[in-house]
Amino acid sequence: MTTFGGKLRECRSEKGYSQTELAKHIDTYHSIIGKYERDEVKPTIDVVKKLADVLGTTVGYLLGETEDRELLKDPTMLRRLNDISKFPEEDKNCILYTLDAMINNVKLKGLNM
């Protein structure tokens, strides 16, 4: 499993930033970025949010909660999920059941093309 530091280094490199450039974007020192990348120091959640924004990824990806860098970056989808989460349990289950059926239908269509 890749650590926070490894994911940070990978994202920084893919963006073409040096540690110094990344540090400037989040208003810190390059030595701190190096410590994050070596997993010597753990950043605060506020710093992780800044890093994710600058690097074009998500907090979840950097923290190892998902392998998908783009997951839940779409504000429209997030708003919908937040709305669904506030519904009564029975309504949530109905919506998710319907959504699962529609997703499976689209996947099957893709296999038959």
C-alpha cells in the first residue's frame, strides 16, 4: 500500500512541481514537503486539503481511502450524494436500489456493443 508521502510525491511529480514550487503554493517550506513525502511528519487536515487542491486530486486519494484520484471531485455529484444521505433510510434504500439497477444496465449495454 502506498503511503501518504508516496502518493504526495507521485502527484507532485506528475504535476511537474519541485518540492519548493509545491511549498510556495501552500505557503510552507520545501523541507516540510520533503518530510511529508518521507512520512516523517503528518500534515494537518487543512494542509492535506490545500495539497489536494493544488495537485488536482482529492483528500481521500492522498489519505489512501480511494485509489481513484478524481473520485467525488464533481460538485454536482457530491451535492446529490449529500441530499440522498439526509433522506429517511427507506427512501435512501429505494434510490440506491434504483441507481444500482441503472448502473448495471449501462454496464451491460457497454459489454454488448
